[in-house]
Amino acid sequence: AQSVSQHNHHVILSEAASLELGCNYSYGGTVNLFWYVQYPGQHLQLLLKYFSGDPLVKGIKGFEAEFIKSKFSFNLRKPSVQWSDTAEYFCAASEGDKLIFGTGTRLQVFP
Amino acid sequence: ETGVTQTPRHLVMGMTNKKSLKCEQHLGHNAMYWYKQSAKKPLELMFVYNFKEQTENNSVPSRFSPECPNSSHLFLHLHTLQPEDSALYLCASSLRQGRDETQYFGPGTRLLVL
């Protein structure tokens, strides 16, 4: 069965710092991968997704993620964070018609 | 703007009450989902409906009863809940067509069981 691990539970950064959030999944077959973001008081929104093709995926708001099959990883990156990026970030992997989510990473960005 | 709406946004109920959560999607999707989001735990898939047919029941207690009258509407009927059922209940929808089955989420219903 698929499982998803997010190693960073709480990340605190200053504005303009670079961000990398780790995500590993367990099932090595064909997999679809997602990053969702949940801003305070708002619903889960899709940041980016990977299905096939270029392993470097660009999403909204300057985020990108790299699919590394050999490492079962799909880490999220942003070169320079802003205060408005304060939110909870969830990695998810498909298992058939289901999505398996990680526990989430809470990001706090201070001005 | 999500395209998936949920009502009510907040609900407080006693353990003997019966209430229902409603979800509506305006995206032309054909699959709908209920998730439970509790603090410090991953989102837990509860139910999946594909073309109005339930295709997944993820070992959810019978005090949660889903209903999907059509592809646009999904309900979660609640009765005799327990305090540990307090959580954020999220609805999502997707288009089952090809490999891209991205799920889009509603804002959730924050449920408190007293």
C-alpha cells in the first residue's frame, strides 16, 4: 500500500529564504504526485502535480517540485519565500483512484 | 474560488443529534470524496463515489452514512457521533477521465461533537 512521509513538521523561515520541503512515497510503480497548500482559514488548493514527462514541475506562486524516481521523492522548493507563503503544505500520492496524504508541513514565514 | 462548496461551514452537535453535511461541485466532475482532517494526522479518505456509485468505504463507522443522489451533490449523514469524531470534514471532486484525476477540495465543515 502507498504511504507518504513528510519529514519536516514545522518549518520557520525569514522572508527571502529558500525553501525545500521533503516528501517521500513508498510505492514504486506508476504514481501521480501532488502538492496541496492550505492557507490559514482557507481550503486545500492544488500547488502543482506530476503525472509524467519532465520531472521538474512548476506550479503556482513560484513553487516547483522535482520527481526523483530513484529516491521515491517529490520535494517542494521555492527560491525565495514570502510572508504570504505561511500555510500548511501537504504532499499526496495516488493509489488507484485514491489519494494518500502525508501529515503536512506547517510553514511560518516571518518578515 | 474552489468550485466545490460545503455547508454548513461550522457545526456543533450533541452525541444524540442527527445532522447532515452537504457538498456541491460546480465543475462537471463525476467522482466525489469525503475526507476527515484531524489535527496532527494525515487526511483520511472516508468514502468515494464514482458516477453516483460508492466505490470505497474506508472502514468508516456506520454512524457516518454517505449519500450521492447525483454527480454534483454529496451528503454525509451523521448520527450518534462521538467526541473523537470532531474534525474538519472535507469534500472533494475529480473528473475520472484519463490519467489526470486531480481532486479539488471544498472549504470543509468544522464539526464539534459535545
